[in-house]
Amino acid sequence: MTDFDESVVAAVLSHMNDDHADDNLAIVRAFAEPEATAATMTGFDSAAGEWTATVDGAHRSVRVPWAEELTDRASIRREVVVLYRAAAQRLGIETGDH
């Protein structure tokens, strides 16, 4: 398993939660909690991303595997985009430019 430096993890989480909150929710709805009303990315490792989903007012931790193992910092962005596009397709959401 690839561990990432804390500064890399913090930067990715900040970016995802500040700039891609809707993407987080789409991923969680498509692959873990279809009734989620909110989702915050809380972590990741080489195998999966982790989110806290809000369902019926309660918080639930979910883990969604990447399509491919993360091996370096560049692979993080690639796999998040792959996961989001798969979620959007599953949910019938237009992806725009990601």
C-alpha cells in the first residue's frame, strides 16, 4: 500500500471538499449511500477513497475503491476523475469538464 505525505493528503482533501463537494456527493450516492444528502472526503489510501456521508441526518463512513491502485500523486487526480465520471454515468449526471 502506498502511503502519502500528510501535506499531500491535506491538499487533496481541501481541494475535494472546497471545490468538488458535488462530486463527493455523486461518488457516495453512486457507490455507497444512494440516499446521502451530503458527503465529505475524509481520507484515502492506495486502494480506496473515504468519505463521511450524511444519510437521514446521521453520519456514515464509506469507503469506495479506486479503479486502479494509487501509486503516486499524479494517480490521485486521475483516479478521482475516473471514479467521478463512473458515478456521473451511473447517476445520469452531465460531467462537464473535469
